[in-house]
Amino acid sequence: MPRGRRGRRVSALEGGREEEAPPAAGALPSAQWASGQQPEAAAELVLLRGIFEIGRDSCDVVLSERALRWQPIRPERLTGDSKYDFLHKEEFVELKDIFSVKLKRRYSIKQQRSGTLLGITLFICLKKEQNKLKDSTLDLINLSEDHCDIWFRQFKKILAGSTNVLAHSLHGVSHVVTATLHIIMGHIQPVDVCTFSTTGKFLRFGFSAMFGFGGRALAVAENHRWMSPKQRMDFAIMKALAKLKPEECEISFLPFNSSQDLEERRAQGYPKSDCNDQWQMIQGQFLNVSIMAIPCQCSVAPRGLAPNTRLNNGSMALITARNTSRPEFIKHLKRYASIKNQFNFPFVDTYTVEEVKVRPRSNSSGPHPEEDHGPCETASGNCFPWNVDGDLMEVASEVHVRVHPRLINLYGRSMEEMNDSKVTCSCL
């Protein structure tokens, strides 16, 4: 895709010469970003503030919750100069339009490691026409390693994802000040953690997982990282719905028994082996399988993906959506953004469990020439995409999920079921 206007770059392969100076401020694509209506800045929380060189000008740069703003540092003047103010008005770019960030360095052909730090480069997605996008860059020049490292880590944190289900389930929002207040007040919350493994091999820790539609949608999104997070999410959901198809699989689970129930049964003289229920199994074609150890509240599901689940009771919610028509499945998805029961459908079943094993039994996920979200190829066969806490995990065989009660302690408090919210996903 075409890049924004910028000075010529000289790579190490061309002799390692220094990069030419950035173009003048008037040539930067920032003028396009500042052409629209600016988001409200007065009520926004300022995350960082510092000085960077942008287009030959030393600028006062402010990073807030929704936008990055900058304005050239002006000398003190005794009288007003409206022409000067117009030429140096504040410019901005909204964070939702930034899709990547990297440290900007000058490399020498003889260097084996990172070159001299120049600053930070932001990659921005701009709307060219009604249905077309183009990408551009913004260079924030500063030679301080410490200064750039702080800003770079903050940008990476912002771009890591739009859904932090753990923070939302603990605090109700993903908000630095809210988390800080919980730390100051000493609110400690034990949280259950899940382990994911396959054929005796440990894969990772996590709190939530989706197989089927949820995994496929994330796989699509990962192939379109150049889009902004919001655009990427909407596009991935729409494409996954357009190619909606079930997975033939076998699901085994161990029903949950609370410690109080176990103590009562043992006190009544039941043998130890009878105090735990036997493993149960269901099989068939499933459009989506969700396994949640926490409520998983997020912007598109204010009540949570599993609203009846708690943070620390040692159980998981197993939610299965069997094969059904596309319109019915979309109705199920839309219910997550409302106060209606999203599980009140004949094709949706819910279970409270301690362990789950999901074993795909078909090759329907095999690569297809028209799909860009097909699973990977391995020596043992096809990989199936899983969405684990918003991260893509590809596994070729059975996945075993087990909950570990109160494994970690975090700052926060368990959020009770939230009131009605009008937050919705614009793609549905």
C-alpha cells in the first residue's frame, strides 16, 4: 500500500548512510489527520507528555486515552500573531487509527546489533475513500533511550488489544487510575487460572478460550494487523460469519462440585471415589465452544461472555453452540451486548465444569485456497485456531483445559453483574 510522504530512506544495504532529515511540517500526513473534528480532549486522562521533533519542529507531544496530540513549541511573544497561531495549530491522530509502532534506528552496514536510536515511528491507517484505506507514518524523533523506551512501552500496551477481559472482570474497566486506587486501598482478589495442554505437553496459562467461530475470527484478525483494532475486529467477525461452518468434535468434561458439596457427601459416608462425578461426553457439530474461568467482561459484552461465572470459585463455564442457521447464530451473538439471556436458544448449552477436553474429529478446518484464516500445516496434520485471552493458539490435536482455584492474587474486586449498557459491536 502507498506510504505517506516522507524523506528518502537509505538502508544498510545501500552503504549504511544516515537517513535524510524528515520533510518540513507542511509535508507531513498529519495535516490529513487534523482535518476532521477533533475528539474532546478536556476530559481525557493524560498518559504521557514529552518533547519530540516532528517535521523539523520541536513539539510538545501529549498522549491521552484516545489521541496523540502535538503542537510546535513557540517562543514567548509580546503581541498576538494570528498568522503564527494558524500555522502552528495543534494536530492530532486518534489512537484507534494507529496499527503498529516500532523504534526508529540508524543502522550501519558493520553493525551486528541495533543501531543508533533516532526515535519512534507510528504506522497509521487513513481512510482514503469510502471503502479504501491507506497507511502512512509519523516519526517522533528523540535520541534519548530512556525517553523513547517509556513512550514505546506505553504505545505497545495500548496496541496490545482492545479487549482485556481480566481487567474488565476485576475493575469493570481497563483503566490505570482505577487499578491504582485498588492497589492503594489494598483490595486483594484471588483469581482462578486455567492451564492448557495437549498430549501431556503444557501449552500456556490463561483465563478464557474459544474454539470454532471465536478462534477463526481471531485468525482472520491476525492476518490483517495493518487495520486499526476496531476495524480489524469488525472485519474479522463479518468474514468469519460469511464463512461460518461447524467443527465436528468430541467434548469431555468433569462436572463441577463445590468443596461444600464434597464435604457434605463425605460426611454422609459416601466413598471417596463416589464424591466426584464421572466424566461426561458430548459430540457433534459445534459452531463455537467457549471455556471461561472468569466472567470475561469486555466492551462488546458488558455483562460478560460468561456472566454467571465468578473469579475464584474453582469452576469454569463450558458454553457450546451447536450447528444452526447463520441468522440464529447472529441473534445469539447480538444478545451478548444486551440484557437478554444470550444462552436462551435451543442450540446453546451451558455447563459448570472443572476440566474440559476438546478433541476435533474432522478435517473441515483444512486449508482452502479462498480462505486466509485456514489452520497451519504440521507433520501430524492440520492445526485448529484457538482464541485464548485474545491470543491466537494453533493446536493440531486435543486440548485439555483444567482450572486451578485461586492460583494468583491480583489487586481488585469481583464485579457483580453490570446494569444495562448500550455498548454494541457495530459490525452486527
